[in-house]
Amino acid sequence: MIFTPLDMASYPRREVFMYFSKMAPTGYSITVNVDVTRLRQKTKEQGIILILNRSVDKADR
């Protein structure tokens, strides 16, 4: 993906851009598989409570 910087001082649709950028802020996400087997073993050995959060994507359903 290629991003083109905008010169907001001279951009003719600045007001429209600013309006929609406030309505729906841009965000990014990434999905990866991570093997946490060793991490879980080490935290268990050290008595550390490990809380894992799994976000469910549409592809997982």
C-alpha cells in the first residue's frame, strides 16, 4: 500500500477530509499465529499468572 502525504494547507478538500477523518479514525490491525508454549512454561515455573486474550476475526468463525 502506498500512501501519499497531503499538504493540508493547500488541499482543496481539506474540510471534507478533516470531517471524515474525525468520524472514522484510521486504524491498522494484523493477524499472526504465535506459539506461546515456552512462555507459558516459564511463567508457570516462576509462578506468574499469564492471561492471554484471543481476538476473534470473521475468518475464525
